[in-house]
Amino acid sequence: MTSDSHSSSPISRRRRRLVVIAVGAIAVLAVLAGALTLGTHNDDTVAQPEPSPTSSPSASFERPAEWDPHRPAIHFTPEQNWMNDPQKPFLLDGVWHYYYLYNADHPDGNGTAWYHATSTDLIHWEDQGVAIEKYTNGLGDIWTGTAVVDHDGTAGFGDGAVVALVTQQADGVQRQSLFVSTDGGYEFTPYEGNPVMDNPGVADWRDPRVFWDDDAGHWVMALAEHDRIGFYTSPNLRDWTYTSDFTTTGLGVLECPDLFPMSVDGDPDDIRWVLVAGANGTEEGMTTGTAYWTGEWDGERFVADGTGHQWLDHGSDYYAAVTWDDPRLPENERLASRYGIGWMNNWAYAGRFPTQEWQGGSDSIIRSIRLASDGGRVTLRSTPAPELQALEGDALAVDDALLDAGGAVDVTMPTADAYRLRLDVAAADPATGEVRVRIEMGDGRFATVGYDFDSGRAFVTRDADAVADEMPDAYREVRTAAVPARDGRVRLDVVVDVASIEVFVGDGEAALTMAVFGASGERGARIEAVRGPIAVTDASVTPLRVAPVERVPSERQSG
């Protein structure tokens, strides 16, 4: 697939932007009052990298009136047409380069290209147009892959060339092709020897994830091959040799693999490798999502540690996730945390969202991901990336509250289209303790976030949002995650935008992501005690400023 020159000027193409209420029965007051004295929530997380240089923060907490009513305030979306899989960003000369699959012919035509956006802070983005076009080299459209900076020129295109390995599909046959950019990742041209990996005769053979393995001294590719991940090595990004595979069961057709090392609890002497893949969790009562395994990598093969797979997110809408580190950090800090982003949609209803200006949903917020020990098992933990703080206004405290069964407190909301609600909750009796946070979206529309102390599970449901009645059954299913309460209490961190809810539970032990649609009207939140008394403490709601994407002229959006 070639990438013809855009009509915009080279200068334009190469821009690098540089509730006071307390209701409680006397019989349980003492128990709940004790919960109120447990103090504020303290994270034991490792130090996070400092945010990248930030563009001038948005002044407004409200989206422009002319926007599509479902255009999110802080989540990345295209101006028009269709978006899906995110691609792993890379950093070059202080600029983050991010790509995603994009169909300019939606809904009448098929096939995706790679669309490009740049940022200096991972919050404010500049739209750069199509970087790799579809259907121009006879091998089909452009699917998921990886762009890397070939600092030492191993591929023969010069030091610092940006090389993309992507899947191309034509007539049902999936192959891996190479594209190269010598202008820093803005425009790519096809390698004359494409495909660099021809299909060996299998139906599912796609989504190459590529990285340089310092210890082994070669490039590594993880490739999704139906129910397994194949591993390949190369000295030059052009010639690839199969070395091993990792086979799964009960997870359907795998997609979008990833492989990376992380330190456990930030300990540089305890390094594990994490293998990630898009997977189908239907057999486990879930939906499609992002599964992962921890284990060891020897430069040619991955050996899982025997604890089985886990899920990076337990909501309905976190798919095709990618992770990356910050190369500016010292090695120990690079191993301690990574960024992550996922496609906030689900193929069960992907084309049925009520947006008008574009389709395909949006990306999640960027997250901070770390690897932590948990009772002999190591797990990935997800929290909002510290960069999100650049959008935060002044937090509004919510008064501590003792709620009897059936009691509720209305949260005073800031004037903002996106906000972050944090709260600690404790139950007098775990057998009857359940908190629900009703996220109100106007005209009686709402979704529910909650935690059941009896089962030890957090949950999110959207059976009363604006489109639930029109969606498949999968849309209305309650999504849950098992997270034990700590000392009888649990922490919820809820990021709400006009078309989504992202819940982070405890110290990042679980995340639940769901696209959620409301109607025009006043928005709010209501905290409810459902079956027994609960205590709400250390609660606040923080408005989030709008982070609009800086758009390019429409002629550069062709693909």
C-alpha cells in the first residue's frame, strides 16, 4: 500500500507541536462512624513519569455548542468517517506519533488506512491526516501493525527512518508488508519487496507487533495466528524467521498482540514479560476484550508462568489495546510503568452508536499501567495516566455521609461535560453492603457504577442509557470485576465523559470501560445505599477541561 503525497504543504505536514447529607440508623451508626475514621486513601503505587510538556490547557469545561451532541470532551475521535484499532505510539524529537485505523469511505465503502495524530503531552492532539493509504499497491487495505524508529538503520533506509510493519488483506488473504517514512512518520511509502511475509496458507495471520530486543540483539515480531501467537525474529525488519508460538484455548480468534517486560512492584531485580492479545471472553461470561499472560521471554520464545490468563479491562468496550513506555526515562523507571490505550467499542454493536459526524466510537483515556504482586500472582494494574491532571479543574469535596439502606446523596456537579468522581465506600455488614452510583445523563437516562461487598465485585451497567433499547442484548449486560475490599472498604475512581464511563477500582486492581450515551439535559450523580448501611468518605468530583483535537483541512483526510 503506497502513501501518495498529500495536497498540504511540506511545512504543514511536518509540524511538531512543539453533598451534605447523612442518614443512618442508630444501630449501625457506631460501625459506620468507625469507617469514617479510616482516613484518606493512600496509593502504594510506584512513582509515575512526569507528564510530557503540555500544550496550553483548554480554558473551557464545556464542549463547543456546534459539536455532535455525543462528541466527547476528553477522548480522541476523528473529525468524520470511521475509526477503530489504535496503533502503538512512538516518541521522536519530543513528539508522540499515534496512528489508528480509519475508513474515509464509511459507510458505503470498506477498507482502512492508517490515520496520524501527534502530541507533545498525550492529551492535546493535532490531526495530521492519512499516513498510509489503502488500496494502492495491489495488496489491499491497511490493518493493524507497528511503527518503530529504526535508530541504527538496520532496515537499510537510513538511521532514524520510521518503519511500519502492517497487515494487508486482499481477497481474504492476509500478508505482512513494510512501509517506510523518512520525514519522521508523516508520510510512508511501500517497500518494493512487499509483502515481506507472505501468507503460509492460513486464514488468520495478522497484526504484527514489533520491537527491538536489546538482550537478543534482533527485532522481534508477535503475530496473531488464530488461536496462537507466533514469534519471529529479524536482523533488519525485512527478513523474518519463525522461532516459536504460544497457543491458547477458549479465547476465540486472537488479535492485536503485544509483548513487553515490566518490573514487579517497581523492583528492577524482578522482571517479568507480559504477553497481551485481543480475545473473546464469552466462555467466561465476558465479551471481547484484552487478555494477558505473565511469564518469561528468552529472545525467541515466551513461557507463561502457569497462573493462566487475566483481563486488562472488565468492561464491554476496551479492545485492540496497545501499551508503550517513555524512552526519556531511566531504564528502571521505564520498566516500572507503561502507558495504555484501547478502542472504546465492541464489534457486537460497533456501527450502531448514535453519533452523526463520525462512527466507530472513540479511544479510551490514556492509562498508566504497572505490574504488581498480589497474593503470589502478578497482575497488571490500570489507573488514569498522570497527564490527565492537566485537564483537571478545582475538585469539589463531597461531604462524608452515613447512608442507611435506601438512603442516597446527590452529588453537586460542576459545570463540565467531563468529570472525575472519586470516593471511598465501607459497609457495616459486607453481607448486605452495596453502593450504586447513578450517573445521570439527562431526560431520565442513566448508567450505574457500583460495588457489592458480599460478592467482592465492582460492576457497571448501561441498561437505561439513550440507546440501550435499540442495541443487542450484549449491550445491556452487567459487566463485573472481582476486587476484594481492603480493610472493609473500596475505592472507586470514575471518569465520565458525554459518551463513556471508565471505572478504576481499588489501587488499579480492575478497570471497567463502557461507551454510554445520554440525552441533552442536566447531568448529575447520585450515590445510593441499596441493601444495607454504607459510609461514603474522601469523595470529590473534579471537572475536566475540553481537549479538542486540532483539525487539518478536510482534503488531507482522504484514505
